[in-house]
Amino acid sequence: MRIVDSVIMRRLDETAIKKYGIPGLVLMENAGRGVAQIVKRDFDGGCRGDSVNRPILGDPLDLPYKNKRISIFAGKGNNGGDGFVAARHLSNMGFKVSVYLLANPKEVKGDAKTNLDIWEKMGGETKSIVSAKDIEKYKSAILHSALIVDAIFGTGLSAEVDGIHRNVIELINGINKPVVAVDVPSGLDASNGRVLGCCVKAAVTAAMAIAKIGIFVYPGADYAGRVEIVDIGMPQQLLEDEKILWELLDKEGIKKILKPRKENSHKGSYGHVFVLAGSAGKTGAAAMTSCGAMRSGAGLVSLGIPKSLNPIMEQKLTEVMTLPLAESSSGILAYEAFEDILSFAVDKEALVLGPGLTTHESVRKLVINLISRSPIPLVVDADGINCLAQDVKVFKKAKAHIVITPHPGEMARLAGMTTKDVQADRIGIASRFARENKVIVVLKGARTVIAEASGKVFINPTGNPGMATAGTGDVLAGMIGGFIAQGYSPIDAANMAVYLHGMAGDEVAKKKGQIGMMATDILDVLPQTISSFY
């Protein structure tokens, strides 16, 4: 599903109006009516539960909302205009509606002004809130609202929220009523999910025409609740514009990529993955990576391992072949193994490099040379990434496609910044690094970001906090290698692996809970997770 930032959304609106001749009033009418329909559907019968600030599932409410008061908070711009339209339709549906305008009525212009006038001509009352005194004046009525509609700010907000707007948002969040946000929760940066000082916490976000990036990435995702797309009559050609670079991965998209197995096939039909991983004390990483490749459907997997560890891994990994390699006196891979590794890799389909290797100088030298000389696509993870922190320029020397799978700390080391910096702009940093270094970046974490050199960015919605445990990243790296080996393009392999990895984790969470989840639990459910797509 395509998603956009505030700049692209502004361009889409302008194009719809100027090129296609769709009046802004029409778009606003469709938007406000869509909000009203969501309110009627979800809240006219109700929602059971002990928490209102969470996604609404459409269950019946304990008490009907009809004939109870809905408070609509509107700003002076077009987002407020959507709110005025919603007020009119909700009133016609039989709801008691109060509109609170966070501005002087004279400040409302254009299409928003037209709809404010219509609202008032049909007898609707607009109460202006421009001071703390106004809040106190209307506070009792607001507290007795059954539902809030947030139409304060739109997608163009970029400055910190302060003054009366901040006071109103804090009031909304403090009264423990369900909130429907128009387009994005007010106080949220629509482009990156950053909270601009304070933000409305919504139960439902009604996104106009196409969803915005900020409601799918954290912290924004914590404020959006369930996301609904409202059809406002935007031409479909606009929404399919190739200049839209962002997508939210979804089951339908993954289903289009996955290929069924042919009846007349054998293990050689599904590729051979070469895993280079592990050291003394870190054999688990090697095992998880290898099994991730197997569970994703690779026909053959070979694990390159320091020779002293080979007897252990031969017993631990029944289905995985092993390749004993030269090691140092401390039991880690030695650079002397380089030519053997390169020779072995020649007829394989993918090389997964890094988990548990350590960052010893001999390993670092080995990794750098493999990046520049490998004849097959590489998936670089964990210690493989850490070995490159001071040598990122080597990516530009690569002969084959490269996928890197950093967590935020590893990404920070690669990009020469802090983990906090990375987390503040996950999409931007992953995208810039991918473009500058001609690699695919899989920036792991809540809502994993997959960025490719073309500028295309994918965001993954699957997964849960239970997956924040040792070994899950190793499984993911192996899965990416496994899909590449089966003939999928590196970007499709990365997207499929990330989505299915998270989906498998969600399945484990349903059956066993999040706490105590282990990477092996994910491995166990991967086959049935993949099978659910056929």
C-alpha cells in the first residue's frame, strides 16, 4: 500500500484541483462525509473495552452514542474545514454536535470558511477557543462529550505545538474519551511520525485519500490507533504516481511476490545459500542464520565455520552442510580462509555474512575483501556490519548486490552518528545511506524500514516486542539469503523476509505470548506462515 509524506500529499491535492478540475470544496465535502460515516459506523453502536484510546474493532458500545454529544475541535485551515463538513453530516444523522474553533472565526478562509458558514446557516453553533479562559468556559461541556473529532491541524504541521493548541490537546488526551483524528492526529509530523511537543492520542485516524508515513512509524504509530482510508474522490492515476516512493508492506503485496513451488522440482531448484558465521561462544548465531535460510525454503545451505567448531555444528545442524575453515589461535576465522571462501562461493546463489564472526582485525579484513570481490549477492549482518563501520566506501566497490541488516546501534556506527539520531529519523537515514552506498538497507526495529538505492522505501507493519530477543535478527538474515537463493530479487527477498519474519513472530505471540519468545519459536512457525499465502 502506497503512503506519502506531507510534501507529496500537498502536490496530489494541487494536481487534483488544477489538472483534473476537482474543486477543493468537493474534496473537502468527501473528506468530512467520510469522517462522519466512520463515526456513525464505529460509535453509533459502540465499542466495549476498558481502554478507549486503542484501535476500535467495531464491537457494540455499552451505551449508544446517538443523541449524545460529539465535540469537534477545528483549526482555521482545511483540516478544520473537514471538521465543519463532518459536523454537518453528523448533525443530520441525529448526533448532537458542538464545534470548537481554535481561532477567531474571521481567520477562517477559503473552502474552510464556506463550510463554516454552511454549518452556522443550518443552525450549528461554533464556539471559539483562543484563550485559557475560553477553555474553562467550555470545559464542563467538553468533559461530557461522548466522542471527540480532532480536526485541528492537517498534514502540513512542522512547528512545535504550543499555546492554546497545546492546552486543548492536553485537555483532549486527559478526558478519556475516544477520538477520531482527521487525516493525522494533531501534533504529529505527517512525514516522519515525530511528536511536535504534544499530540492527540486517537482511537481511529481517518486518512484522506492515502495514508501518511507518520502514522505508521514510531512514535506516531502510538497515537494513530486504527487507520482508515477515506476515499475523497482523488483520481486513481494520482495515487499510483511512480514518484510516490514509500510503501507499507501488506499481505496482498507479499502474496503477489511469492511463487508457488513447481511439482517437477528438486533441492537444486531452490538455490544454495552459503552462510559465513559463528565463532567460539557464538555458535548459536551461525545456527539461527542457517536455519533461517532453510525455513525460508532454500534448497541447500552450507555453513562456513572455524574448523575447531565444525564437530559441534555437524551435530547441531542436521540438514545444514558445513565447511571447516582456517582459524586463528583464538578460534575465529582467519583471513587465510579468504581464497577458500571465495572459491566455495562461486556457484552459490547467496552469501550471508557476519552473525557471530567477531570484529577481530583478521575478520574485518576478510569481510572487507568479500564485500568488494564476492561474485554472488551478499546479506551482511551483525559483526559483518560492525567490521565495516570505518570502511563504508567499500560498498561502492562491490560487484554483486548487497543487503545490510543493521539494528539502530549498528546503523549509527555505519553512519557516524548516535543511536538517538537514527531513531529520530529512521526513514531518512536508511534512505540516504542506501542511495549513497548503492545497497539495500534493512533497518531493524519496531516498524522495520527497507530502503533501496533508487530511493524507494518500504515500511513493515508486522512483528511485536516479544521479538526483541537474541537470535531473531540472525533468523531474518538467513531468511533474506534463502529467498535470494530461490531466485527472488534482493529487494523482494528483503521485503518478503521482513514481513514474514514479523508475521511469524505475531503468530508465536498469539499462541505463547510475547514474554519469553525465542528465535527458535519463530523458526518453528515459519513454514505454516509462508503456507498461509497459498
